[in-house]
Amino acid sequence: MVSFLIAYATWSGNTEEVAELIEAVLLNSDLDVTRYRIGTGPIPDVNEFDALIIGSFTWDKGATPDEVKDFAAEVGYKPPNVYVFGTGDTQFGGDELFCNAAVKLARFYESKYAPLKIEQSPRGTQEIDVINWTEGVIKQWAH
Ligand SMILES: Cc1cc2nc3c(=O)[nH]c(=O)nc-3n(C[C@H](O)[C@H](O)[C@H](O)COP(=O)(O)O)c2cc1C
């Protein structure tokens, strides 16, 4: 069974909501999922999973939060299969800086799949975007 680690940072809960939705879609397809909130206890062994799904909010003019940078440093290598999602808010710098942490993480991990960008909470009209994105991730593993 394909195993996924969803590692995400959240401050006010939006990124966690996205992580929970992604988890639900993966579980619905009978996939193996571990959800880990960055900064809470020991980091799971990334090496034990087939894929890493990493999520982050964006901070301070397009910045990646320190805890996410620390996570990447502690993991210490770039896993081969990484998918990135993020939440942000266009009022902090328009389209240019929207979800910039997710964009930067996708570049850093050389993700082959476009990062998911969600404006604030995914509940409501953006829920379908999370579902479609996750189903796209699942398709990458359908052999
Ligand atoms: C001080 C501050 C700066 C922010 N800067 C950005 C930004 O540059 N780009 C962006 O897309 N969102 C920015 N945001 C919005 C957050 O990324 C957004 O609210 C996010 O959903 C919060 O995630 P969380 O609820 O998981 O903590 C900023 C928010 C705050 C409070």
C-alpha cells in the first residue's frame, strides 16, 4: 500500500483544515496516511514513507515560516516524491506573494506536481480544489 506522510505547519488552523481534507481523500482511497503537525513532537522518519505531502502557510511578505525551514533541515535530505500545498491570503501582497511559501517549497523539493494554493480556509468553494488536487496526487501512484 502506498504510504503518505502529510507534514504541515499551521498557526490559525487554515493549513490544518487543508491537511485534514487531503487526509480524508487519501483514506477514502484506502491509502496509508500519517498526519504530522510540524513543531509538535518528534518528526516521523520521512524515509519510511513513499511520498511526503508538505503544507505551509505564508508569512511576512512571502516568507516560509521558520518551523517549516527547521523541519526541512532536520529531515536533512530531499525525498524523491514531494507534493506541496499551502494557504495564504492575497491581501498580503497580491498574486505575486500569494502562497509564496508553497511555491518556494515546491521549487526546493523539485516537486513534479503543481503546488495547491488555497486562500484562507478550504471550507466552501475551495473544497473541490483540494479534492481534485489530492485525486491528482493519487493518480500518480496508480499503476
Ligand atoms: C503577518 C502576516 C503576513 C502574511 N503574509 C502573507 C503573504 O505574504 N502571502 C500570503 O499568501 N499570505 C500571507 N499571510 C496569510 C496567511 O498565510 C494565511 O492567513 C494562512 O491561511 C494562515 O495559515 P494558518 O491558518 O494555517 O496559520 C500573512 C498573514 C499574516 C498574519
